[in-house]
Amino acid sequence: MSKLVHQGHLARKRFGQNFLHDDNIIDSIVSAIHPLPDQAIVEIGPGLGALTEPVAERIDRMTVIELDRDLAARLATHPFLQSKLTILQQDAMTVDFAAMSQQLGQPLRVFGNLPYNISTPLMFHLFSYTQAIRDMHFMLQKEVVNRLVAGPDSKAYGRLSVMAQYYCQIIPVLEVPPTSFRPAPKVDSAVVRLVPYAELPYPVSDLGVLARITSQAFNQRRKTVRNSLGNLFTVEQLKDLGIDPIMRAENISVAQYCHLANWLAEHPSQQD
């Protein structure tokens, strides 16, 4: 197996590294982010700096979070970037984004080219900090972007769709072909913008209940909700809440899931 080296760095499979090198795509992404000098800009997984450099050209300071020790060291000695970067050499899943926002004195603008293997858990981690985040721009597998934006009655609609749309307005930005990366991944990618709501459209009193209902429903998505949620709601209760018991998980809207969660939170004896 040939080892893929880009700019002298061996792409590490365990970190899911694919490095962006297409200048036109890079320009489009930076224009979409539109970083301004006085903003708190944070990049997750800067890698070899394909996006870091053009973003840093427009601003004075930014924070980067890089797990790979070698890449963090490269950035720390980079002739142009080193004076502009605050480098956190750690796993983004362990970062307290609320504390970072407080330290920087404003909501964060987060961006990154996220490896497939961590993209979903990392987004769930970030959703818990949406009050500290102004917006997020992520390069993801196109399939994940499709899931983020999917509405009810589609195969792509799932727990990620519901939870992401609970917290954020989601806007697809552009599609990115495999040839834009080295090594080229076997899948198409896309950039998406997530803007946390200033006021949640369907506030839920207990997010743990919403998480439980959605995971239980979508883990058994082929079953009707009278079966998949049968231990939480009776058929009559579902009907009273405006849910047809023969619907499946993918037929229920974000607003309806939030309605179910609020009702269940008010009736804790229903939760076994």
C-alpha cells in the first residue's frame, strides 16, 4: 500500500485526514465564512492550514484546535501563522466552548473540515454550546449534510436531522468533489452553515427526554411509533398528541418530537 504524503505530512488514517488543496473551493469556503478582524474565529482540525492561511490573512487572531501533535507543531512554527494562532493541541470533543467564548468576550464563529468518523459526535458536542456560538461552517461528507437538512418523510431524515434542526438553522453552502482533496476520499463532500437560533422555535423543557424519544424511535425506524414508543406512550396518548400511531419515526416532524418530549417531561410516571 502506498503511503500518501502531502506537504511532507503522512495522512493518518486514524484521524481520518484528507487535505484540501483546490484553490477555487478554498476561496469559496473562505468567502462563505466571511471572517472579520474583530470576531472570535475558531478552526477545528486545521491540518496543513489550507483554510487556516486564507482565513488568517483576513484577521489578526484566531484559535485552532488540532489533535495531531505533528500538525500542531508545524502550525506553531509556521512563518506566517505562528503570530496569529492560539493553538489548542487537544481533542475538540474535550473543549469547553462556553469557557472559550467567555474568555474571548463574544460568541464563537467555528469552522472546520471534519473527519467522517467524528463529525456526528462532535456536532452533538457543539450543540450543547449553541448559546456560546454565533455560527458554524463545516465540510462534511455530503451524506451527512443531506441528513442535517432532511425533512420528514425522507430516508435521510433521522435523529441527527431532528437534533440539529432543534438547535440551528441549516443552510447548504457548496458541494466539494473528491478531487479537491489529497488523498482523494471515496465520497463527495459538502460545506454547510449552521446558525444557532437566538430563540428556539420549539423549546423543550428536558433535552434528555427528546434525545431518548428520538433515539428510541429512529433505532427502530421500520416499526410504527405505537411499537417503537409503546413503552412511553399509549395509542390514545399518541392520538391526543396529534400523532397517528401507524406513522414511523421518519414521518414525525421536529415540532411533533418536541411536543412529545414536553408532554413526557410533564408526565414522568410514563417513563419506565
